[in-house]
Amino acid sequence: MRNVIYAINLTLDGCCDHTKQVGPDEELLEHYAQLLREVDLLVYGRKTYQLMVPYWPDAANDPSSTKADVKFARAFVSMKKIVFSRSLDSVDDGDTRIVRANLRDEIFKLKQEPGKDILVGGVDIPSQLMELDLIDEYRLVVTPIIAGEGRQLFEGVNLPEKRQLKLVESKTFKSGCVALRHLKQ
Amino acid sequence: MRNVIYAINLTLDGCCDHTKFNPAEDLHEHYTHLLRDDAGLLVYGRKTYQLMVPYWPDIAKSQSETKADIEFAQAFDSLNKIVFSRSLASAEDKHTRIVRTNLRDEIVKLKQEPGKNILVGGVDIPSQLIELGLVDEYRFVVMPIIVGQGRRLLEGVNLPEKRRLKLVESKTFESGCVALRYLKQ
């Protein structure tokens, strides 16, 4: 069965609002490009999807993009994507499918299909998947920032009890970011 | 000048409420080192102080706890302490001084006195010190747990802008905890 991997950047005080962070440097882009090589399907909600598309497809073709930008952008563009949305009518991107049906059933079905792992991003969809206990692996990057405000990871999530995870990897970057990898127990 | 060090345990989703988790056994040694090697003075608010005293001084005197517990308790017991409180009438502990005056002035004065560093714990007092820009070093221990609730670190803190820190150390424990050390920039 394919694993569902959730990846996000967090500040030290648990803020997951991307506007409160700093843009990814070369090392972090390389980290995420590597992560994309481990998966073959990206799952987003509408908001995150629209942050990523057309931004990254455009960056892939922009001559002013850095080498690391282009590398990540190309890996991103080549992936199949699913966007969960009730309001989105259509998408330009050929590899994207809009899904309006039940999140749980759809993810459950996708997990049983053959292929590499499934990467989810954003906050709303992953929070719902976390509540449903459908996330198998967490790739959190802790940025060396105290935001003091902004949306917190898993704010308003309703867990019957705390989730104990298993740390399997920790890696520090020159920028002071720490990439942590945790598995569901 | 002495540094002010803030140490706390956090869940992956940024919860700092100690009732939501049990700190792992292998953290005792980490904190014993912090007390013995780096701290000359402990600073708390009333709530944290009353969580620590008489709990740890009692353990320091007992013979029935684990060696790691007793070592931590003895290191804790032997340090001078300051508790900021308007309501606490007196403290039985002979190493403790109650301070009712202005937090900022007192900490600025203490920083200029000779001695080892000042270790602050809890949430309210450290949050105020972070707002005042008076925390020089952070020792966060990130535990492999998601709680989805509970008080968040620096909730309601008012920062004019986000604080960028410098990661200087990262250490993982068998329990899956990750100790991160940051300096103010």
C-alpha cells in the first residue's frame, strides 16, 4: 500500500503560514526536489494548489529562475496532481484532476493503487487526513524563526488522543532549518 | 554579560502545555547538563515555580527515584532561583528569592551581574522576555508527538516582526526527541 506523506515548513513556534517564513534557499529546494522523486502523486486543496500552479510551471520556463528553482519546478511540473475542491471549475494543467468527492474514500482508494507514495501539502487537507489517521509519514522542516503570530499547524484539529510518532531522520541545513522525518506508529 | 537561556519542551505542533505529554526519560540527563554546566540562576513565574518546587527538592532528598531523576533534582535544588510573583507571600526554599518589581529592569540588572547564565522556564515570563528582546539563547526540545490542542508557544505574544534565530546545535535522542539550540541574531 502506498504511504501518504505530509510535508510542510513550520516556524519554531509552530506557525505554518507560508507568508511568515522566508523563501526556500537552494538547499531547501534541493531537499524538496529529492522528496518529489520519492512520490508520484501530489494532493492539495484548492488554496495550496493555486499557490503552486501556475507559479512553479511558470518558474520552470522562466530564464531568470535559479538552477535550483528550475530543478524543483521541473520535478513539480512532471508530477500527477489531484486537487480537492468544490469551487474550482477547471485547471489548465493536463496532469491535474479535480476531485469533489469524499476525501477519506478517495485517499483510501489512492493508497491501494500501485505506485510510489502520495505527497500532500497545505494545511486544511492534511489536517483532515491527520484527524482521519491517514498520514503515514511526516516531513516537517522547522525554520529558525519565531513568528509570534499566524496560523498554527493542526489548529482546531480534533484528536481523540495525542499521536505519538517515531522519529527516523533529522537533518540540518546551512540556513538553520532542521528537516525531521517521522513515521506513524 | 550573562546570557538569558530559555528552555522548553514542545510537541511537533507547537504545544508547550506540559500536561499534554510526558517528557521522555532520556531527557533528564540533557536537562541535568544544562543546569550543571550552563546555568547559575533559574528564573520562573509563580506557576512554573510551583510545578518545580517542592516537587524536585523532595526528589533530591528521596532515595526511591531513578538515578537520572535524583541527579536532575540535586542539580535543580542547588541552584539559586528567582520567582516573579505578585501573589506568592513567601517561599520555603532557602535558595529562592521572590521578586515583585518590573521584569525588564530586574533581568537587565541580573544579566550584568557576574556568574553563569540565567535559565528561564515556563511560558508567561519567557514570552514577555522574548517580546522585550531579552532572550539570548533558546533550547527547544521537540517531542515526536502531535496533540492537536493545548497552549501554543508564544500564543498572544506581540512581536513587531518575526525573529530570525541562528541554529547552533541539534541532537536527537533515542526517544525521538530532538534538542535544538538557537542563538539570538
